[in-house]
Amino acid sequence: MHPRISFRQLQVFVAVARAGTAGAASETLNLSQSATSQSLADLEKHLGVPLFERLGKRLQLNELGRHLLPKAEQLLHDLNAFVESAHEPDGDLQGTLAIAASATIGTHLLPELAGRFGEQHPAVDLQVRLRNSAEVVDDLLRFEADLGLIEDQCSDPRLMAEVWRRDEMVVVCAPAHSLASPGCLYDEDIAREPWILREPGSGSRAVFEAAVRPRAERIKVRMELSQHEAIKQAVRAGFGLGCLSRLSVAGELERGELVALANNLPLSRTFFLAWHPERYRSPLWQAFKIFLLEEGRTRPSDSNRSEH
């Protein structure tokens, strides 16, 4: 390490990059805000270049800062691993991994997967944030997440993505709805019936709109809700039709609280893993990604299968 650059300065740089402000970073580092700001100023002075754009109190990485962040993370990881290996010779995985997951994945798949991974590696801390797919992409671009799990293909060229597994979406209505008895949704029903949908930016909404666009010029969106449970309650109450992952409505369909409508819409979709290529990919990151890919191949939900 350069004699004028300290371990603490690298810690501050990484913490500020992740938290976005010196105040928030100081809390994670157990430092005063003034000490945090001074360490960051000293680092930039030693390097001779700024690493952040100052936007009021918020600090946003500039191009050089984004380039240097994974290198700083790797230096910190290597030093921590060196110290920890003296106390844990077997070198079991440890550390923190920030994961941003879209709603269906984060609610119905990730908790069980993260729990089993945590049982295998008890020194690991998986921090999961539920977002919609667009917000997951934003988190990855801002270096606020190490790995993203999204319900739609990642179109941002700044990110890397890999197919994880398949999912099936279903159109549902209340048992008392007029379409429940025939149990079918025809093209003319798409424009006529009101819909309860996820908000724009969610993977579910994008798949639904792409599926119905050739069948209906306009649809009646009665409600836009960000939570699956809220959508299911509105559909059960008879306010309209919903389109959700079969994963999220399996219990309601089995209990007869919702009815799945047969249709010819292309509602299958693919879940993706996404990450920023400039973000440091630690051994923990690599192990968790391999774990997810293996689970996607060997334990698909319903009839879903990974495509590689």
C-alpha cells in the first residue's frame, strides 16, 4: 500500500461510495462525521484527484471513483482475509453481500435460498433489499448492491446479466367474477375488463404489457400497486383482474380464493442475475452466484427451468 494512503482512508472511501453521504458512512464505521470527511479529503489529496461529485450533502462517485472502487474493495477484502486466516485456518466464507431483488424473487424464492446458504456458511451476512426491476438496476449502477436478481432482461449495457430460471405468470380473478365460471380470458376481455397491476418499472408489468400489446390498444388500469399482497386483496375483492407470478398466487389458487384464467397470452418469463462488471466480485460473491445457478438448475419452481 502507498505509504501516504492508510487502511482507514480506503475504508472511508468504500463506505462513502456505498452510503452516499459522509454522515451515513460515519455511522457504519463508528467514526465522527468530521473524521470521515477528513479521511476522504486526505485520500483525494494524496491521489491528487477528486473521487466524487459533490451534489449538496450527497457524494456520487465520478468516473475515476467508479473505476477505483472495486480495487479498493479488493484491497480491503485481501487484508481482512489475511487477518482472519490466522484465526480460521479452514478459510470458511465470511463477510457481507448486498443483494437487490425484485418483488417476486425476493418474496417467494430468495428467503429460502438465502437461509440454506447461510446454514452452510454461518459467518456470512446476506443483506437483501426488495425493489422493482428498474430499481435493482439503479442500485447496481450506483454500487449500492453487489448482485441483483430481476424479473426481466437487463437492457442496460453497463451491466452484466445471466439467465437464472424460468417463471410463469397467470391471469387471476375473484371466484365470484363473471369470467371465473368459464375460466377463460379472451382477447376481447383484455380491453374490456379493469386491471390491478404492478407499478411501471416492475418486471411483472413489463411482461404483461408486452403480452397484451398486440391484442389490445388500451387497457383499463384501475389500480397500480407495488405489493403482491395488495394486488391479490384487490382482485379477491372483485375490483379487477390481476396478472402475477404463479409463485405468488399458488396458495390462493389451491384454497380457491383466486381463479386462474386460461388464455393464449405469452406470459412465461426469465429471471436474471445481474451485476456491475466494475464492482469487486469477492469469493463470497462468486460462491453465492454459483449456489444460485445450481439451485436454478436442480430445484426449479413448478415447471420452470433454467436456460443456459
